[in-house]
Amino acid sequence: MRKLMATVAFGGLAVIMASTAFAADSRFPTKARTYRTFFVRAFDQCTPAGLSVVSPGLGGAFGCFAATTTTDTPPPGDPLGASMSFSRILIKRYPAAGGQGRLSFFGKGFQAGQRVKVGLTLRTTRSGLSTKNPIGSNKTVTFADVSVTCGTPNSGCFVANSRGAIAGNQLLTACLTQNGQPTGLAAENVEILSASLINCDTNKTIAIPGILN
Amino acid sequence: MSKRIRAVVAAGIVAALGMIVVPSANAQVAFPKRAKQVKFWLARAMDPCTPGSLSVLGAGVPGTGCFQTNTVTDGTTTMRYGKIVIGKNGRIALSGAGFTFGDVFRVRLQLRITKQGLTTKNPTGSNKNVTFADQAVDCPPSPSAFTVRPNGSIATHTDLATCLAPYSGLAGGATAAQPNNIEIVDASLVSVLTGKIIARPGILR
């Protein structure tokens, strides 16, 4: 009898533990309205190699002289490089019912005629889909990450006016289309893994999200 | 005469090339004048997909994909919505709802910080711009964490200097006129209980 009770108790415990472990609850949030950020200048990644900083508050931290070799160098270092006094992006669900998404870019301090584009890496998960291999219906599917560049109207780029300002916007669906991607990747749970501002003429990164502090 | 003109033109070209080359080696790239805030609503984090044999039917979606999984990401935490705001003063605020009372979270950031006007050794220098190795930090740092209220909501904040300790000097510039250029390479919301990413910046239909 004791053995039987122990077995039942152990079995019950195992069932409870298993159900807890597999109680997946990664449903989509009910709202995620905007991705809004200013951009700061992008610098090359640093792998410290001997340079030490003796300024106070840094505890002798190691670093590298700020470099822009793999990132965009503004003029006069590179005549095709981009100057920038500030810029920001806003990506939001659009229209109100969602499904398309809209990206707005605004910036100042560029060279007149400067061409820039916004780079995004997205991971989209959609619900209620039908599948084959295996056959299924009403399934939730995550798609492979896609990297796209958004901009309009000049060959996929935003263009600075004569005063060095840029104000442009593009539907996320249109951006996906111009990158050869299906528009359905703009809907439902869209993770923005990375965002950057890219110089269309050098193809180097000018800036990424951040703050000046 | 034409030889002299040619020589002058050649000298001009050499000088111009010199002007192009020298600044790229020595000039310090100016920071933007303004970058006030980063405001991310959070989408649910899912495992990455390397498409196999699964075909997806339907218009407007890729033909291949993966069933949603949360093996390397968190699949147990409930979340109705969440938002991360990082302000100019280094204040990191987290708000959200639909969590479970007692859940504990941290905001995980990967930062690339460039600081201006520094003095250096090896080589010795002054008034230099220095980029530091990328910093992966949890905010607030362990053992602290953001705790969900009894009603399942969260509204709390910490600051960048606390997260970056012992290098708190990386959080802010020496003066207001000499701010740090803080690139946010990556941001996510992490469950302390599972150690996995719950959510990332994104938008939702």
C-alpha cells in the first residue's frame, strides 16, 4: 500500500513538474506600438591592445583610439562620407489596424545631396498559418531573419536637401518589396534585431541607435 | 610654360591627395549634437529560424520557415506589453503589464562607448577620443533586479552608471559639453529565473 501511494505521489509530482516545464506561454504581446530612437555616430569595434586610459572614473580601463575604418568617415577624411548633426527614426504599426508598418527618418547636418538608407534586421513570427511537411493548420511560424535597407526616392536612399536636411518615410511593406522580400514579414510579431544608418555611396555604417550622455 | 603648368597641377593634385589622406588618419570624428532618447516597445523574442523542410502556405509570406519555438528564448513568462526607455541622462526605465507577480527581470544592453577628451598611456596622449571594448551589461546588475508588482505590472528604473560599474565613468561625459557617444548595439528584456531573453525591441500588428 505504501509502495502504491509512493508511486502515485511520485507520478503526480512528475506530471506537475513536466506540465510546469512545458507550459510555454510565449504568446504575442497585445501591443508594441513604436520603435523610436535617435542615432549616434558609429565607431569601429575595439579590441583593446595596450592603450590604457588614465582619466579619472575609468579605473585604468583599456580602449582604442576612436577609429572609423570599417564605419563611415565624415569629410574631409572621406569626401563621400557623411557628416551628421543629428538624426532619428520612428518605426510604427501602420495603419491603425496594423499590417504594413511605416518607417520615418529625419536628420540634419548632412552634406547637400548626401544619400543615406536605414538598415534593419528583422525576425518575424506569424500566427494562423497553414504548413506542409508536416501538414498543419493554424500554426505559429517564425521566419528566417531578413536584412533589408529602406529609403526612397533615389535608388532606395533618402537624399539630403540643399540645407543638409533629410525628412523621408517609407512603408515597411514597400521596403521589404524593394529588397525582394514578401510583404507579410511586416505583420504581427516583428523583432527589430538591429537598426543602422548607412551611407549609400560608401555602404558603410554612419550611425546606430544610442544616446549622447 | 606648359611644363610649369603641368608641374603646378601635379603639385596641386599631390597636395589635395595629402589633404584627403592625412585627416582620415588623424582627425577625430565629431559626435552628433543631439541624441536624446531611445524608446523601444517590446515584441516577443523567438528562437532564430534556419529553414528546413517546413513549407508555409499563404500569400505574402516566405515559402519556408520554422514552427515557433522558445528553447534559447524564454517561453514561460507571460507579457502583455513592455517598453524600455533610455534617456539622455542615462536613466533606464522599464514599464509593462501582464507579467506574473514575483517575476524578476533585467534589461540587457550591449554598448559601444566612445569618450572624448581623454588622457592615454601606451601611447601617451591627451585630448583623445577613445572607443572602449563593447560592454554587455545587465541593468540593474546582479543581485538586483526589477520585480513585478502584485497586479502584474512593472514600472521602474535604474541608471547607466550603476549598470556599468566599476567603469561608471563610461556612463557620462566629463562635462555637459563633452558627452559620451553611447551606441546601443543590442537591447533585450531578460528573465532572471530562466536567464533567457523574453522580449526584444519591435513592433506588433
